[in-house]
Amino acid sequence: MGGMPIATDYPFLNIVWSMLVFVGFIMWIWLAIMVFMDIFRRRDMGGFMKAIWILFVIFIPLFGVLVYLIAYHNSIAERSAKEQQAYEKAFDQRVAQAAGSAGPAGEIDTAKALLDAGTITQAEFDDIKAKALAKG
């Protein structure tokens, strides 16, 4: 009669199987995107070879991704490590620049350069120096 319908058409194991298929599909999409990113970032591969790999991955999807990962697994890791090191080096340089310009000594140096250029007066320099030393 009335009430909630009972889901007998779709048993629990079918739900589990559907979830596994869905997760596998998402993982494959993620791997394909990573392969495409690696192909486009490569500097040691010409445009023709990049096009061949892209067509291979698009038209023979699972096999293309697996073959690329097997063929270039070492170079993928090396490129990722080099890229990470470059990011870290750039970050460290930015931090060093920011830290070098900050602090009482940096403020006093900047004020001294402004005084020498005639931009500020001696009284303004003394005021900036006193404030910088009070902070530090």
C-alpha cells in the first residue's frame, strides 16, 4: 500500500561495485591529468612526441596512461622533485629578502639612504632611528 518503497532492485553488493567503479574512474581521471601535465611540462620531448603521447592517452585511455607511467616513472619523479626544489628556493629567497629589509637595522639603513639623498631632514632621520631602535 502506501509508505516507503523498499530498494530490492539494487542489492548492497551492486552498490559497493558501483562505488568501486566510480572511485576507479576518478583515480584514472586524476592520473590522466597528471600525465597531461607532465607531458606539457617536459622540455626534453619535442612537440611531435608530445602530440603522439596525447593522442595515445586520449584514444587508448587506460593503456596510454599505464604505458606512459611505466616508460617515464623515473623522470616524472625527478621533474617533480626539481620543481619542488625550485619552489622552495624561490620561497626562501622571498623570505630572506623580506627579513633582510625588516628590522631596526634595515629601517635605519633605509632612513640613512633617504637622508643622504636629501629626501628627509636630520631631525626626521633621528626620529625614524629612535622609533626603529625602540621597536627592536
